[in-house]
Amino acid sequence: MTTNPYILDFEQLFRYAVYLHDKEKATATVQKYIQDIKVLMRYQKGKPLTKRQLILWKEDLLQQYAAASVNTMIAAINSFLEFMGWDHLKVQRVRVQRNLFCFAKKELGKMEYCRLVQAAQDKKIRVSRWSSRPSAQRGSGYQSYNISRRKPFGLDTHRSAVKVNAD
């Protein structure tokens, strides 16, 4: 039986942190990557890394976290594996299918829209509707939010933006 040299230790973790720092990664990124590797180390409990173990770890993570969160952990681990020269152990990210349509639950109803406008007026926030053309936005001094409007309210069906400015 051959020995597996793929055991994680804190010396490797330290060298990897230095490597990330030398690559001018943000401090938060370095901390997140190190934290994610520590999670894997706790999962492994000193056992050697194998591709199969990493796939099982990914499946366990999916039971606890959203797919997007698991993908950030996988990115950290894959980066570490690449740093160590263990590219053959890298695992695939979780495929996340994005919704192309907005569910009715996420859209504002007429009453909600009216309450929002009333609340803005009560707080003396100027609200106006305008085209989302870039030339109309330049230098306006307003913070803009893109929204979709539904026709039943007597509003245009094309995409528009709302300008908000506290007076």
C-alpha cells in the first residue's frame, strides 16, 4: 500500500497565507480562505486528502449551506490545492441556475407602491421616474435604483429607474 502525502497541516496553511498576502489579496479574502481551509481540516481530522473525500465534503457542505456559499469554500480549497501542486484533487463548483424571471411575490403591488411613495413623501425624499438612458443619469446627483413596473398601475412596461434624493 502506498502512502498518501496529502495531509493538511498548519505549516502549509501559514505558507499559503503568506502566498495570498504576496499576491496582494485583500485581508478579508485571506481570512476567508484560511477559515475555509480550517473547516476542511476539521472535517478531515488528520486523514489524507483524496478526491473522493473532497467530493463527500462538498456534499456535506450542501446540506448546511447555500450553493453560492459552498462555491466560495470550493474556490478557497481549489486555490490552496493549486498552491500545493495538488491540482488533480480540485473539485468542481456547484452549478447554480439563476432565475430569469421575477416571481410575482418579489414585485411591488399597487398598495405597496403607493405606501412606498407616501413614505418617501413623509420623509421629504424626492422621488421621480426617469429614463434609464446613461445620458439622463450623468451628473444628476441622485442615487438611482432600477426597477421593473407592471402595466396595471398605469405605468410603462419598459425598464425605468427611480431617483431618490433626501432634501
